[in-house]
Amino acid sequence: MDQDEAQAIIFDTIDILNRQLPVPQRLARQADTVLVGIGGPLDSLGIVNFVHTLEQKVEEAAGRPVTLLDADLLAADGPFRTVEALSVFLATVTR
């Protein structure tokens, strides 16, 4: 999976999650959208839902399971900080 494919999967995940969120908490479909950390609109349950949905979508695309629900990955300076950082990370781990 390349970075563009990873970003498309992240945007699909955002679309799914946004259907469940009130308007002020919805995530923008932009590379600089903050997912985790300061400025991120998701609470802990929202983060878990996002990661779980993303794991399923990545598994479908990559053809193998990928575990993303990890405290180190979810740190404020980790790959879940922004959509762009996450797409770079996904492109790397799914090679």
C-alpha cells in the first residue's frame, strides 16, 4: 500500500466515524487533521472506534491483519497525530 492508498483508507474511516459524531466533533478530510493529542476532537472511545475501524479497512486492503491499537502508536507525538503522519506510517507497515 502506498501513502495515497493509505490516506484514502483513513478518509474512508473518517467518513464512517463522522456519521456517529456530533457536528462539532467531526473530523475534516485533510492531511493536517489532528487525530490524537492536543487539538484532536476525539475522546478515548472515539479513538478506539477510529482505530478499530481503520484496522478492519487496512486488513481488507493489505490482505493481512495489522494491529494499530497500541499505546506507543497512540502517543501524542506518534503516527496517529495527523492524517498525514498516519498515512506515512501505514504505507511503511503494510509493505
